[in-house]
Amino acid sequence: MSRERKSAISNELLRVAIIDSFKKLDPRVMVKNPVMFVVEVGFVVTLLLTLMPSLFGGASDPGYNAVVSVILFVTILFANFAEALAEGRGKAQADSLKKTRKDTQATVLLKDGSVKQVSSTELRKGDIVIVEANELIPSDGEIIEGIASVDESAITGESAPVIKESGGDFSSVTGGTRVISDRIKVQITTDPGESFLDRMINLVEGAKRQKTPNEIALNTLLVSLTLIFLIVCTTLQPIASYVNAAIPVATLIALLVCLIPTTIGGLLSAIGIAGMDRVTQFNVIATSGKAVEASGDINTIILDKTGTITHGNRMASSFTPVGNVKQEELNQVAALSSIYDDTPEGRSVIELAKQLGITLTSLECPGAESVEFKAETRMSGTNLPDGRIIRKGAVDAIKAYITALGGTIPGDLDDQTAKIATEGGTPLAVAEGNRILGLIYLKDTVKPGMKERFEELRRMGIRTIMCTGDNPLTAATIAREAGVDDFIAEAKPEDKIAVIRREQAQGKLVAMTGDGTNDAPALAQADVGLAMNSGTIAAKEAANMVDLDSDPTKIIEVVAIGKQLLMTRGALTTFSIANDIAKYFAIIPAMFMLAIPQMGACNVMGLATPQSAILSALIFNAVIIPLLIPLAMKGVKYVPMSATKLLTRNLFIFGLGGIIVPFIGIKLIDLVLSGLHLV
């Protein structure tokens, strides 16, 4: 599924959001948003005044009450629409995931060795199923036998298949994905309704979304401001009576609605839901809004070296001859030693040889015999038809092999071996017969662009720490090439937890990426744990985010989205509070101008009439919500900069903008109302 399709707002999505906007008028739903609940109560009061103008004693203008009532109703609908639209995008993503959850037939292996065909809904934890090429994996599980290529595009949207095999960190499979080749035995690890896909669907639909601490704090601020302005508006009535200024109840309600932070109150839920939706668009499933928000405050990121910072597979970097061996001879023999080696290292040797001028035709040896790598010998190689025996392997293993054959060890072999090790590489010795010809320099290559990405994190104020099982010398070399701030060599699982706890003890928030069972404790300890979908079930259950694409570097995008979420909320809160200033100059003079003519000096916008001023402010208060929905959904663009610059920038754009825009908007609405003689 393309990112473009997932992020699009379809006509169907708009239709559903409009319907949900009316459903959310239920007071039991509205009360969860105190600011908008006050607006709804105001709507009910003005509606009653429209039907019964003398409800609170004295006469009131039913037409004016009706107009205020309609504007308040539209304000509520706009706020509900923002939330419904954000929720609808999450539900659309959930629908696409549901399409992968099919009731398939599964071949269950019984205890007596026979097989039985059952529905995937009948599978239970512990069952063993056999899945062959072109069959769907019926439910989540672990491969206990075999190796297969699996198409996970139904879930991840990526067309490239992934290799899954028993043992290690890539044995986890997800129900609904398809086996492309070979045959595997899978042990089911979940009961019906508890699969990874089921949990992801529930999370994407937002059914379990909890408010984050910052969101709760902001809600508290909004409620406090609402109560303060409620008290202010209530006390205005006796003040007006004292100066013989009659203020209609509908006007007081209009003033209250305009002064309370309805803009951010109407958009707050949409911002939070949209934050979760944005990480979903990057094929990352967040188990809670808190995880997304916490990523915006991250101070430290712990990253595994292998597969995250580096490609993970050691690649041939150079061939180093020893003794009196010529470079061309070593290049040819090194290539011949790897013609049957299908490992990434072996293929990289052939690729390097080709770059150095060795042709494929010169490597063709019909009748040659492959010698596979064995743990006992720590060597592999090729037996050629002409009787030549070629081997490559660990330096000490090759030395012992050559010594046993009566050969001699080149005097510069140890020096060249130490040089490669000092540079952070792994040396492999190459031998023909009883001679050692030279060394293959294997290097765990840093992924392109990693240094720039870590520099970007540094500009965000985030410290990066690389964890690796390599020796300190190799680790230091990789850390220097990648540009990380610190590293931990020969790291064990407990070392990762220790560094996370140490950072947290200093009041920092820590993110961690991982895919193995040994990463699970650290993923659980971290404030933001990003597990790879290709990893083990233990890792995915311990983390609070799962990357469906299994790209460990995606934590950088997640951090940017988290910061974008916090910035968006802060920016719209600033705008919401700032635009009250224009409303003061619109409504307050309008309320008291007849009794106190001097208040006309405060009518700096030159609004036509008191009623026009009040209705213009109220209409602007309503229409600004849908105008800001795209910003709430997309988020404020995040550019790495210092906190001071960021605060100054946002205050200038959204603080100053929040003051200026309402003056312009209210005046334009007033011109329309007075020009059409509606007031």
C-alpha cells in the first residue's frame, strides 16, 4: 500500500466523518471534551431562548437567539468533524489491515504424525502447522523447522520478500502473509482474536488510545481557562445592571464561547489521533499516543550496530598479498575460493574481484568441488579439477592447516593481520596448496547517509549510543565512521538495560530499537521501544511501537513525528489563546457601548453595530476550526533547531499570527454581514 493512498482523504472518508460529527453530539461523548461541552450547553440554552424568549425573565430577540444558536451548533459540528476525520483515517488503515486477516485453511500436524485440514479460526496456541509454497500463513507463530521466502506486502506494503528460518531472530511469522518458496513448520503462538494483526487493528482504530501526560496537562489548562471565563461572564451581568446596560443571555453565551479556548479544544483530540496516524503512514504501529508523544521528548537513542548502523553482513573491502605473492594472483585465487560461497561475504569477494579486473569466464571451472564451511575447521574453499586445493578461513585456522601440510608462514602475515584488526576489520586468510597467498579484508560497512542522519539527531539535541558485541577496537572504528556520540563494545543484554537506566536516572527519555529476544528487556525498559516486525514475538510484545518495514533507522522519523506532534499542539494552543485579544475588542465594546458611549473608543475595528460585532466574532470563532483542520492533521513542519529559536519562531508565527488574523477575519465578516444588511 503506497503512502500516498494511505494519506489521501477520500470522499467516502469525508462522508463518514460528517455522519460521525452528528453522532458525537451525544452529551455522554461531548462531556469528555469539557471546552466543547460548554459550547454545547450554550447551544441548548440559546435554542431554548429561541423557542421561549422570556425563559429567563424579560424579553429577548428570538431571531438573534436563533442566529447565535445556529453558529454555536456549527462550531460544535466543526470540532466533532476534526476529530471524526482523524479517527476515520485510522479506521481506513485498520480496514486495509483487516483485508489481510482471512479465514484460511491450515494443515495441522497431529501428535501421531498425521495431518488434518482445519480452519485458521480453530487454531490454538501450541498447534503446529505445515505451510508450503503459495500458501497463506494461517496465524502468528514461530518457525520451528525449515527456511522460506515470505511475502509480507499485504501488511507492510513492501514488495520485496523476506527470508524466514527456524532459530535466531528471524523465525517470527505473521498470519495473513504468504510463503513464496519452500516448506516450513510453524508453531502457533496466539489464540484466535489475539494475533499481532488483531492487536494492530484495535490499536489503529484508536479504541484504546489513552491521553498522554502532556495532553492531560493541556486539558487541565483548558478546563481552568474555561472556568475562569465562565466566572468572568457570570459576573458581567450584575456589572451591566449597575451601569444600566442590558446584556442578553445569548450575548453572554457568545462572549463565553469566544473567550474560552474553543479552537484548541476543538482540535486537541484530532492532533493526538493524527499523530498516531502519521507514524502509521510510515508503516509504524504505535500501541499508544503516549509512545508517539514521548518520542518527541527523546534525549538519547540506543541503537544496535548490526543491521541498524551497518549493513550487518561483512563485505570484502580489499585483498592484501603477503610474502612475494603478486596482487593479480591473490585476486584470482580469492575469487576461486568463493565461487560456491553463497553467503553475503562470499558474494562480496566475487564482486570485489570483478572490480579488480577478474572476469567471470576465468572463474568457470567445470567439475570443481565445493568445500563448505564447517565450525570445526573454520574454513571453506574449492577443489579444482586440475588438482589445486584452495581454502579461505580464519587466519589461525589457515596457519594450522598450512603448518600441517608442511608449508611455511609468511613473515608479514601477522603484521598485516594486526593492521586489519586495528582498522576494525575481520581478516580471512587465503591459501592454495601449502602456501598462504594473502588476506581478505572483511568490513562491516556503515549504511550510506548514517553520518548525516546522526548529525540531524545531534541538531535536535539527541545523543546516540551504539551497542555492539564487537571488540572495543572494531566498535570504535565503526562508531567513528558512523558519527555516533558514544558506543558500548562487547555489549550483553544487561548492558543495554544498564545504559538505559543510567540515562533515565538523569531525567532523560530514552528510545531503543531491536528485533531479538535478547533485546526485549531493553525495549520494555526504554521510554520508546521500536521493535522490528521481522523480529521475535518477545521483542514485539515488549516494545510500544512495531515497524512493519523492519527498518531500524526509522526511529529517526518517529522522533521527528513526535516533535511535530508536540509542536503542533503548542502552536495551535498559542494561536487559540492569542486570538482572544481581537474578540475582546469586538464583543466587550459591543456589550457596553449603548450604556457607556465612551466604550466606542475600544471599537478599533470599526465594526458596524453591536450585534454585527458579536456575530462576527462568533462566526470567526466557528470557521477558524475547520480552517485549521489541515494543519492539525498534517502537523507543523519540524526543522531541527535550538529550543530558543524554535520558541521564538512559533511565537512569531502563531502568537503574532493569532493576534493579527482574527482582527482581519472579524472585520471581513462584519463587512459581509453589514453589506448584506443581515444585522
